[in-house]
Amino acid sequence: MSARRLISSGSPFEAAYGYSRAVVQGGFVFVAGTTGYDYATMTLPVSATEQAEACWRTIGDVLAQAGTGLAEIVRATYYVTDRTEAEAVLAVCGRVLAGIRPAATLVIVAGLLRPEMKVEIEVTALLPSGGFVPWVDR
């Protein structure tokens, strides 16, 4: 069995709620649902578009820590709290993942942990077999 490595984004939610931002194991990186917080300042943008952009920044940083990048994402799930903002969120995802095109699902949900959270994104990525793959510019 391969070694298990835990990666943190520095979010206080991780320690408080008993999870890791990402788990690296068996050739994969499993990134937990990520909201749009800037975890250094614990601020959250107001718009769903800005929250989606912030989600991708965090996800890109975490994947880089794991030794892979956005280009290796094979599955993505997007959770959006307002149907009217889904297209704007998908536009951000489309820009970030344009050349990658993982299997993806969008789910409209009644709410997330905090009412100000409008978007949550989780992904699964592959670890490159030949070493580090630089992550694409966000």
C-alpha cells in the first residue's frame, strides 16, 4: 500500500472539523470541497464568480504542494447555492479547465456550511508518473 500524505491549506476548518485539504495516496490527489476563502486572512469574496476564482487558486496551490497541477485533474464537482449564479461559476471553471476538461458535475444545493458561502469545488487529480508537472497558470 502506498504512503498517505496529508496536505493543509492552513484553513482553521481543517483542524476544527477533522479533515485535510488534500490527501495524496495511490497515485491520486483527493482535494476536499474548497470554498472561496482566503485562508490567510479568512476573508470571503462576495460574488460567486470571485469565490469560484478563489477556490481555484487554493486548489492550484494545494495540487502544487502535492507535486501535480490543475492539468492532472480527472474529476471535478461544483456545488453552487443559487441556480442563477451557476453559469457565472461554470464560466470560471471553463476558463481554468479549458484544455483539461475533466469529468465534472454541477450540483445546485440548498446551502453550504455558512450562508455567505456560495460555491464549493472538489477535485481528484493524478500524480504524474514521471515527476512534477507544473500547474497551469490560473
